Amino acid sequence: MLRTRVIETEAIAALKDARQSEVFVDALQFQLLHPLHGLKILLTDPGRLGTSVGGGLLEFLAMPGQFSKFEGSDREDSMTKSAIGFSYLKRKIAFQFGVDPYSSNPTLQDELNELTWIAFTADLAPQIGYVFMPGGAILWMTFSATRWTSYLDEQVRDHSANDLRAMDRDKLLKMGITEEEIHRFFLNGFYSPRHSTIITTALEELTGVDDRGAFLAVAEEANSEELVVFYQHVAQMMRGYHLHIDAVDRLLVLPRVPALYTKNKTLVVMLPVDYLFWTSRVAMVAQALSTSVPNRPRIAQRELWIAGAVSPRARQELESLGWTVYEQVLAKLNPES
């Protein structure tokens, strides 16, 4: 999450700079001559429209609840925005600046909405993509920013949230995951359409791997954006392992962590962390993982693949629990990056 917020902070500064460019200054002047204030409030700050109308009912309808039957995230745009093309333009601008259009960062959302509004009212949509380039290049999102994730960001740019969800559902059904399992996953509002698309596509590329629904069974319990990002990166690392390291037979479930079981009878756990210190909490997690290793199928070896570095003490303790530790693994998992 920290890396994401750093990238978003840079993008916010670039968005502010873009509003000072000649093209957007001219567009802003056009907007001042052709005011559509009510529509702007509806598109960029819809909450303001409801502050004086039907307060009790609107408050009730807006209340989040665990009994909601609606799939998706509250960060998705309204049907109005989608219908008139505002959402598509916003996704294009977000792609241009290398950020998630469904980010939970309110400051980033404000800047995206403001720049999109200017471009929308001045009909700059055909020019987005070459009118400006932040810092001379696209600010691609971090972690394992590869050609693969760049392709998926294009999918997020070009398709609405509902279309992405429909495509994801079709892929998951073809993997043999039940409609009920898929629905439970989509009910978790912490997952943005981008998160779900990356996870679904990563699972799809675990070709021939059994029990891929086990991943959703764990991931659907995420109760924070930090956990959502964790599971997204686990899925990316699993895909890389299957494609570039060793063939995976099936997915297994350890406490809150999905794991790989290879055809060579190796249990592989992915940990997308920058640096692993040995603390009392890490010790508890390591002990829980170790004692939860199943007796069946037979496991010949246990491996921990860690995105970042591992402290000497952590490596020593993990090896004493029977784990082979691999660190700084992203280049191995994503050789095409």
C-alpha cells in the first residue's frame, strides 16, 4: 500500500500540473463560458445533491451493511457517469497517469474528477493520450509492473466495472468455480474492479491447476484494502511461479493464506512483503503455517517465496521450522518484466 500511495502522490502532483497546461487552461475558459454547474456536481460530487433532499431515505439507502446483495465496490462510478461517457474518459486519464481509476485515495479521486470534468465539457476526449504526458512518461503502477499488468490496466481503461465483472465471472465459471463462490467474492466491496481483474486473470493462467476456488475462499474474507492488495500480489506471484518456475498441481489453503502444491510435491507459500523481520507476530504466523501443513497430499518440501528481503534472524527461525526460504524473487517470477 505504501508504494501505491507514493505513486498516487506523484500522480496527484502531475494532475495538478496538467491543469495548468495550455490545452486545459483553454478548456477551463470554455467551461466558464458554458457553465453546467448542476451536472458537474452530479458527476464529481454526487453526495452534495442529496444533502437537502429526502435526508432520512437517502441516509438509509447509503448505509453500508454486511447484508448487501450488490456486487462491486463503492468506488465505482454511477450509471449516469457511465452512460454519458464520463467514466470512460476518467479511466483513460487514470491510465495516462498510471493510477487505478477506482483508488480509495480521496485526494486522487478529486483530482481525477476535476481534470476529467474539464476534458469532458471541452470535448477533449479524442486528444487524451497525446495532449500531455506526465513527466514525459506514463507512471506505471509498482510492485510487479510488467507487460502483463500493463495489458490488464488497458482492460480496466477500456471496459466499465460491470463489463469487467461479467468477463471475470465468465472466466471463473470456466475454471469450475461455482456461482455461489464467485458471488461471495464479488460481494466484498474492498476489491476494486482492477483488483478483481488481476486476481481473476492470474487464476485463469494457472492452467491445469485444480481447486483454484480455494483462492477465492480465502481472499473473500479480506477486511481491509491492505489485505486486498496482499491477495492480489499473492495471485500475481502464484501465476509467475506456475509459468516460469515449476508446474503446479493444485491450490491448498493454510490459515488465511492460499498456497501452491506442485507436481513435485512441494508446498509453496508466497509472501509479497518488502522486508521480513522476526517479530512475535511473524513468529505466530510462521508457527500457524507450519502446524497447519496438511498430511495429505504428501509434502516432500516446504518453501517460502518472499518478494523482498529477509532478516538473518527470520531466515534462521523459518529454516528451523522446516521452510526453505527464497528472497528477492520477483525477477524470477516475472522474467518478462
